[in-house]
Amino acid sequence: MSHESQQQVVEELQQTAGALDVLFTLREEFATWLEEARDESAKEALENVQRHIIDMEIEFQRRRAETEKKLKAG
């Protein structure tokens, strides 16, 4: 892998890590809001959003693993 290609993979890995940090924070915040919700419709809406965030987090974890493999393959 050329230095330029390797740099692109490193940048992709950094972006993925940043996205995972944001998603983790969002998931934690929505969990708190969900605990505080009193209305059933609000709880349902928050659960739906939280599930979507979790799904996105899983996808970004998959992407991170793929990117790490690229970097190791060098």
C-alpha cells in the first residue's frame, strides 16, 4: 500500500472512531431521556431513535474492523 493510500485508510479509521464517539454519547443521552420519559408515546419515540443509534453504532463498528484489517494488510 502506498503512503498516500495508507494515509487515507488512517484518516478513514480516525473518522470512524470519531463517529463511534458521537454515537456512544448520543446513545447514553437517549438512554437518560428514556428513563425520564413519562408519556408512553414519548418513550416509544425515544426507543425508536435509540434503536436507530444502536444500529448505526454496530455498522460503524463493522466499518472500523474492516478499516483496521486494511491497515494491517498494509
